[in-house]
Amino acid sequence: MTASFNDWLGMRLGDAPGEIVLDTRPEHQVAPGLIHFAVLTTLAEVSAASALAAPVVPTTLSVNLMRRAAPGRLLARGKVIKRGRTLAVAEGEVFQEAKLVAKATVTFAVTA
């Protein structure tokens, strides 16, 4: 059995629903001391999907990078904005040391 992309990246569920934690590794950096935007975007999207607690596939994603993220622990929290029968909208926010580093709004297709 192969690991999922999320497992490979090192993400794990946090203590609260819709919460994802990542302790960064050197390969997450785009330059020394700077976490790649794709890592932040993935965390935001996965936390948003996790908040929906349903099988979903992202259809659109908008992300705002608020500040630099350094190596260390990242905490992402998802929140449902609106859930319909076939589409859902959720937000994912990524924090480092209680400071917002990225925020995404994601539209998902509900697959079940």
C-alpha cells in the first residue's frame, strides 16, 4: 500500500474538526527559511475539505498569502461557508505561532 499525498507531505489531523497540522521538513522550503506557497495552499485546501467532512473534489481555489512562513509547525483550520447538494464552499486558514500566513476559499464538488 502506498502513502497518500497528504501523508507523504507529513500532514496529520489536529485536535479539532477541520484542523490539520504539519511540522515542516527541509524539502518544504522554496529557499532557506521560507516555506513554499504550494505547501501553504495544500494545507489550506485540505483543512477546508476536512471541515466539510464529506467526499469532495476542489473545483476552484483562491489563496491569499498573508506573510512568510518559516520552518516549524503550521496549523490549518477549515470552516464551512455554505454546503449545497452538489457544491460546497469552505475556507482554510494556515497559522504559524498564532499568526495568519495564508487563507484560501475553495469551491468543492460534493461527490457523495
